Amino acid sequence: MKIAEEGYPFIIGSLVPGAALAGLYPVHHWVSLFAIGIVLIIFALACAFFFRNPRREIPAGEKVILSPADGRVVKVKPIEDDFVGRGHRVDIFLSVLDAHLNRIPTSGTVDFVRHRPGRFFSAFKDKASEYNERTDIGISGKRGRFRVAQIAGSIARRIVCRVGEKDVVQAGQLYGMIRFGSRTEISFPDSFAPCVKPGEHVKAGESIVGKLVEDA
């Protein structure tokens, strides 16, 4: 199983001292230190699960929009966006059980990367979209303009974005993550039709959340 590079400090930082403390038990029989060691080992395993980087089959073509995140669709709504124009937005909630790596939804060029400090309301709530800390990227592709937002939640306190302005990106490409528990939104023009509904579970870089209208 592949692990995101951001996870190694958490995993190694817990596993090494945990194994050391647990390993002292046969010699010294220190029950309390053994228990702490086991807790640290379990935490390291939990971090490995959280920071996993599952293999994905990336659908080809410019007529589809891919999910930028693993999680559950909580809202699909029409929008009027200052970058995208008239279109649709799909909001995805990521629980702590979901893989938290984000992927590019469509190929193109990054027009901007904007970080906005904010609050840390539960990512499941609609007000998280308006008030929480977030990073937006704008992508210009052959089929229009697209916006992806990484939004921190009540537990998530760090947003990682690996792309910059003028970067050329490919659909399905890994570009960042949010830890631990968060929300991701994808906005796209009305030349595409949403093809997911609230309650559905999607996978980053694999699930199709929008299709070109002529093919929908």
C-alpha cells in the first residue's frame, strides 16, 4: 500500500518509540510503558490507513469531470461563479475513514491558487463552505474554467496544495490533501451536467461527477 509523503512523520514518529517501549516489556515488565507503546503502534497504523494512497483507474477524455476527493456527496447545486461562470457545484464530505488525497478533476492550466484563513466548523455543514479556512485553485481547460476548493473541517487544521499558478495539470493527478476530515468542492460550467446525487460515495480521480451535456 502506498502512503502519502505527508504521513511519514506521523507514522515513523509514533511507530519507532512505540516499538521501543513495547520491546522493553520482556526485559523490565513495565506494564504502563508497554501499554503506551501499544497505543503508539495503533496510532501509527491508523495514520498509515488515513494517509493511504490507493491506486486509481483514471477515465480518459475531456468530456468528463472527475471527483477531486474520496467521500460522500452532500450537495449538488447550480451556481454563478466569478471564475467559472454559470454552472454547477458538487460538494463532497470526507470523513476520517476516507483517503484524503486530492486529485485534479480535469486537464488544463492553473490560473490561480488562493488560500483564505477562516474558521473550523464541521465540514459536513454548509456554512463550512462560506466561513472555513480554504484553498481554491482555478483551472482553465479546453472545455471551460473549473474551480476546486479544499476546505478544512473541525478536525482538519492543515491544507496541503502542491500546484502553483501556470502549472499544467492532468486529470487524475495528485495535487494535495487535507488532514483530518474535510470538505472538497468542484465547480464546473453548465456545458457539463452533474451525474451524481447527494448520498453517493465517490472516489478521487476515478468517479465521474460531471459529463459534457452532449454526452450526458
